[in-house]
Amino acid sequence: MAINLVSLVMDFLTPDMIGRMASAVGLDRTKVQSAINSAVPSVLAGFSSVAAQPGGAQRLANAAIDQTGTLEGFSRNLGTGTQSSLIESGSQMLSSVLGSRDQNALTAAIARFTGIGGGATGSLLGMLAPVVMGTITRQLGAGADPKGITDLLASQKDNIAAALPAGLANQLTGTGLLDSIGGAARTAAAATGETLRSSASTARAVVSDSARRATGTSPSANWLYWLIPIAAVVALVVYLMATPSEQITQTDATTSQQSVTTGQAVTTASLGIDKQVTDTLDGLRTTLGGINDAASAHAALPKLQEAAAQLDTLNGLNAGLSADQKKSVASLVNPTMPALNQMFDKVLAIPGASEELKQSIDALKTKLASLAA
């Protein structure tokens, strides 16, 4: 029987695991399940595109070797003290395979599509990426070499496209993450749209027939004439509901892009980026201010990693802004840097904290510097 990687990953993630993942990111289980349904095919699509790039299959093979045995230890590490390192190592693996630009684009797209926020999305991807890669490794066994991975992912294009939500596929278009499955994704979306349009057409035909019947009745049934305007309203509603979501999203995306490219008329405040930057910086200061010993340093690590994921998302958004808009973002970050650097230094000077947090703090400094540039 032909395998389906998307189904294998989903089958591996038991309700108990999903519940613990939801607890780890502080979200409702239903929202996390929805995010997983979007993230798994998206990650596989990204891996497929990487496999088609020069040297990409080798990067995947190297990551596959590193993830040997991941599935066996995944459940054991969820909800424990090693959970934060699981998220961090998964995020690093995803970055090494996709590159930071595509990783940020993937995080931002899923965050927008699911509405759960960039930090939580980044943490979920950090947990899911090793599971996806571990599933690939388990299927290939000793054949987890560049050719084996390329052939396996190539055989999964239709499965990945079928599992990818149409609205999310539209948001990922142009990132390069869907390049290897683009045709299959468009075919699946078109089939979905045709089904919806057919249903709408049938509904309109039924309503129209009812209206015609009403107009042919005797004068004593004049009340039936009211069915005509009612039928028109119902037909309109059905038509709007049947319009393919990806077409609507595409229109919204095009309008949004046109607005952004008009230049100075669009401010970072109108895009909501100012608030995201301010909230992230405030949260980071609060987290750093609560660290006073090794125990609090350990407890703060997940929050620092979430802040790093939020900064990755902001850097991804910042890359698409105009020069003046980038200056506006930088003007929010630069004044806070001296105080943040002092807090970083103070935390790292706490006995036992440096070993726990240095890597995360160094990463935060780099991300903040990029946003402030």
C-alpha cells in the first residue's frame, strides 16, 4: 500500500500528545489541532521544495540523520523540563533546512491563517518539525540519503497538496515553499472550488424553479410572490458562500500588497506592526526582570524562546516594508536597546543562569539588532 506521510505524522500525534503541546504553548487544544493540520503539510511542502534545490537534498539527509530516534523520545520529552530544548532544537533544525527567511515566512503565514500568534506558531513548528523529519527517517531507514529523501518527497506531492488548506496555500504562494507542489496544490484548490460552485449552481436552480412555480399559481395564492425576492436573497448568500476562499484571499492579498506598495501613505501603525513590536519588547523586559536565580532562569527559558520566535516573525514582516516604514520600526527598538542590554548582562551574571540562557540571549540580541537596523 502506498504511504501517505501527512497521515503518518497525524496518526503519530495522539490526543494526549496534542493536549500536552497545547499546554506547552498555552492554547486551547482545538486551536492547536487546527494549527497542526495546517503546519504538517506546510512543513512537508517546504521540505519538498528544498529537496529540489541544489544541495537541498543533502541538507535534508543531514537533518534526517540527526533526527534518527526522535519519534521514540518525542512523547517522553513533552511536558518535561527538556521540552524547551526540544522546541529550540526543532526550530534550529527547521532553520538549517529551510533557511531563516523561509522559516519566518512559514511561521508568519500559519500564524495569520490560524490566528494563534507568531510566538505560539514558532513553538509548535519547533515541536512538529522533528516529528515530520523523524517520520521521513523511519520510512527510509538506512535509505535516508539525498536520493531516497528526494524520491520519497516527490511521491507525496498529491498527498501534501490535498492536505494543505486552500487559504493557507494562497498565503504561501510566492514564498517558494510550494514550488515543488505548485501544480498539485492548484489542482486540489480548483477541484474544491468547482465542487462549491456546482453546489451553489444547484441551489440557485432549485430556488429559481420555486420562484417560477410561485408566479404561475392562482390569484388566491398571491402571497407566494414574496418568494421571488426571498429567493434572490438566498441565491446571493449561497453564491457568496460558494466563492472559493482562495479567490477571496487572493483579492485581499492583492489589495493589501497594493496598499503597502503605495509608499508613505501606509504606516507601520496601520499595519499593526508597531503594537506587535511594543508588545514583544514589553514582554521581554517583564521576563528578564523576573529572573533572579538559576531556578527562575530555567522557568523563563520558554518565554525567551517565544520572544525569539516573535522577533523572527517581526523580522520577516519588516523585510517587506518600505525604507521609511523600517525606520519607523527601528525607532521603536533602538531606544530600548541600552536598557535591554543591561538586563541581558545582569541576567547572565547570575550564578547558574548563564549556562541556561546564554544561547537564547545571544539569539535575541541578534534578532533585535536586525530589527533595529
